[in-house]
Amino acid sequence: LVTSITEFRDAMDARPVIRVQLSFAPSGLQLTAAEEDCRVSVAGELMDDLIHVVRKFPRLLPQPVFSGLFGSPPKGNDMAQLLVGYKPLNKVRLACGQAIGKSYRDASDVAARYEELRAVHAFVASFDRAAYVGSQRTLSQFRRDFLLLRCWLDDLEALRSGEVVGMLHVSCTELQRLLADTLHSAAEALRMLLTVAAHREVTRTLETYGGLTGELSRRPDALDDFAAYYRAYRATIEGRERLEGRRAITVAMFDMLDTVGARVPPVDAVALDDLK
């Protein structure tokens, strides 16, 4: 029995026997299974189960077929009580508890490596899709937010799904799934916002160009009309840089939609061709 438990204790150093998940705490990270619960489960319940099994063993001497061989009923110590006080067995059980403690101490060092994800966790914890969608963004802000979400997702994908630490398998799969789901939701909302903004911008820019083209296409028939025509012409020339800036922003929005994998509505694709 002692040999079997000793082999179990040695196996703790060779392969994990308990799987735990990482999660964020207000300060640092925590494991889903507390050390004391693990200690009770492995070191405490192990002994209780052994005693329960031993008590089921048949006791031969008190049975009638043997008791008649003795002048008085045979007496002896209860095997379960002997196990509780058996020093070699208690020594092995203590070693199991020490192995658990060491595994948890080492797991704390491993968990510290995931602290870099706290900024991602803070974003996810406070994420409000309605508020996120409701905020207005410039082209540079769209670019910044897409880049940030992409970097965070890349960091999550680059993480190891878990590490073996003594008797523990420290896993971050649930943490990765929770963070990634929200980041993907934010990215999808951002793509939708950019699609709407690009549609609005290309429509507005085309209308502006169309209005100016219409004014300049009407040639003056009289000298008095020429003055108004010249003023419109000068306004167009002076505002050309501003209009080209709006056109460049509109084209950049559609380029970004293509980069982030968003679907451009056919009507907007046609409008973009007209603008180009």
C-alpha cells in the first residue's frame, strides 16, 4: 500500500494529475482550484478512501468457522486505526501535500507571465458594445483601434494553451476564449462602423464634386453671369486641396475595409469607382 502511494507521489513529478484554469483577480492571477482544496482532495480524501476500502476487507478470525478454534473470541487492533497511525503511510501522505504546495508555488511564477494580458482583460471587462458602436471615429482612430485589436488577438494566439507545473496542468484556454470572443465582437462592430462611415463619406464627397461640376458646366451667356461663374471657379480652385483631402480619406477608408476583411456593398463599390 505504501509502495503504491509512493509511486503515485513520484508520478506527480512526471505528469500532471489536476487541471486548473487561470483567471484574473483584482491583483494578479488566480487558479480555479485553491491549493487547500487540492490538498484535501489528494492527500486527505486519498487516506479516507483507503480506510474505506480496508474496512470492506473480510476479517477472518471473528468468523464462526475460525472463532471455534479459540477458547475466547480473538482480539486485535482495527486495521483502519492502524492505517491512521502508520508512520510510513503518513510520511508518504505528507510528501504528497508538500508536492502540492510546491506545484502551487511554481504555478504562481507561471501565472505571472500572463500579467501582460491585464490590459486586454480590462478592455474586455468594461466592453459595452452599444457604447462602442455609438462612438464616432476619425480615419486615424479607426486605424488605431483595428491595429490594437489585431495586436491583442495575435498575442492571445501566440500564448501557449497550458503548461505542466509539477502535479498541475495550468491551462489558460478558458481565459483565451473569453478574451478572444470579446475582441472578435469588438472587431466586427468596428468593421460595421467603418462600412457605414465609408458609405457616408463617399456619398457626401460625390455630391460635393457633382455640385461643383454642375456649377462650372454652365457657361455664362452674359458678362454679368461671368462674374458669378468666375467666383464659383475661384472657390473651386481654392477648395481643391480640401476636396482632394476628403477624397483621399474616402479612398483610404475603403482600402482599410479591404485590409480588415469587410464586405463593401456593391452600391458603394460603384460610387468609389466614380470618385476615383
